[in-house]
Amino acid sequence: MNLSKHISKSLIIAGAMVISSVSFAGNEDRAGSAGASELLINPWARSSGWADAGVSSVKGLEAMFINVAGLSYADKTELSFTRTNWLSKLAGISINNFGLAQRVGETAVIGLSFTSMSFGDIDITTTELPEGGLGTFRPRYSNINLAFSKQFSSSISGGLGVKLVSESITNAKASGVAFDAGIRYVTGENEKIKFAISLKNVGGPMTFSGDGLNLDIVNSATGNPISMVQRVSAFELPSLLSIGASYDILINEANKVTLAGAFTSNSFTKDQFRFGANYSLETSKANFSLKAGYVFEKGILKKETRTSALTGFTGGMSVMFPMGDSKSPIGIDYAYRASVFGGIHTIGARVSLK
């Protein structure tokens, strides 16, 4: 298949994604009506350090969260692990994330990641014992993400992903399936200019079920116990559409600055504008990068109108150096996100086998 056919197919897919965005247009009146909001939290350090603005420039394993099309730029094998203390240590919420990307040809890559969100021990309470005393339970959120991405040409890449989503406590659970799709286009001298579009978290509604929804009551007329099952409403997934662009400023062979921006249309909350800058220094001995970003949404600048726990500012840094005689690089990443509850810190480690 020649390049023009690839471009035509990509434009058709992109057009369909843009048209579908009409049904996913940002609507703040629907805020809070969706579930599985953990799908909106970026567990990776490098990409979250500049506010998820790199929709068009993200590469490798981390692209599975922002734009799956960038997964096709992974090395032969990539392994990464990150840990996040979400909404400060006082909240007791931690996010553990592990991922693996494996090249399966010259132009195709398969990725797999697992994310687990833990809330620690919470006291069990009832209407009779509102202060607890019955022990504790542990809510757990997790999702498994499987993705495939391919470079159709030197300029165009695309990808698809499927996520298995699970939310559970001791006696109730909800599960569902969500799909991601993305396209990336590279152009300009030295591939300085990049554009991308990403559609995420598209899937059917989820519903809780389990023994925790059973209610035992006593019939006042007969005195006999009655077991009832409470009906619960289904909830939608937090679908969104992101469109992004980036530009590389090549200072010299070793130094580069990347400026990136993205617009995110959320189907169940306010739309967002993301801005980021990434400085990178590449030498024969090590690679270093420093990044910063900001997420803007309506009302975020004032305490009285802010509806998000995140206040917008992000930052981070990464360092990567060869490991032993194999020369396979190992990297350490750090990201910071500002919130009303204190700083959110993400630390990660990764290994690339070329």
C-alpha cells in the first residue's frame, strides 16, 4: 500500500474521531456523573511532568496513557515502574504502575501495563455503629491496558488500546471495558513539527454488584426476616478527546527544547488547555531532561470557583544513562503536580533494551 493510501486512511479515521467528539463535548453540568475517574490520572512520571501536554510528542511505553500512537516509537523492549502518592501522603492513597513494551517488527509495538490504586485501611461502619469498631476494609481500583501501535510511514503512526477496569471493596465490585485510539503526524525539517489526536476511555457503562448491595430487614407484620437486593444505577466512563501539537527548537546537536500544547474535551467535566515545555540534553554518557507545564480550565485560578483538587502547575526531571557493558540505558524519572492538598509526587524507573 502506497503512502497516499496510508494518509487517506489516517485522515478518514481522524475525521471519524473528530465527528465523534460532538457526543463527547465538554459539559461541566455533567461533572460528577461519570465513574472510574481513576482513568483520568496519569500514573507515569515523564509525561505528567509537563502537564500531559505531549499528546503529539510522547514516545514509547508512556504513550499508552496519553496517545497510544506514540507507542510505536518504543525501543526493542521497554520496562518501567512508577509509584505515586496521590493527593499528598495525608490522604493515604498510592498508585503503583508497571508497564512493558515489546517491538514485534520493524514498525509495530505491543504494550501492556497494569495500574493499581490503593486507599489504605478504612474503618467499617454501620447505621448502628457509625464510629466503627468492626474492623477495616480496603477499596481497590485497578486497570489492565493492552495496546498495539504501528508506524505506517515515516510521518504517520496510529494505535489502538483496550483497558479492563475494575473497582472493588470486600463485598461489591464493578468492572468494564474501555477503548483508546490515537493518530500522530510528523512533518517539517528534522521532524520538528508534530500533530496528534487521541480518543480515550470509550466504553459501555459500569454497574456495582455483590453481597454488599443486599439488605436484611424484618417484616413488621410477621416478624420474619426479608433479604432485599438494592438497585444501583450504572455509571458512564470519563470519555475524552485530545488534540495536540508540538515544536522542537534545536539549539545544537546536544540541546533541544520542545514546546507542546493540547486541548482536551471532557465528556463529563470542564474542557482543559494543557501547555508544556521540555528541555533535553543528550550526551554520549547520559541524557537529562527538565520539564514544566500547566493545565488550565474554567475557574481554576480562583479558590471560590475551582472544582478540581489540582491547581494546574506541574514539573519534573529525568536522567538516563548506560547500564554496564550492554549499554542498555536505565532511567530515573520524577514528576510533581500541585494540588490543594499538597504536592503530588511520582517517582519511576525504566530500562530500555535496544
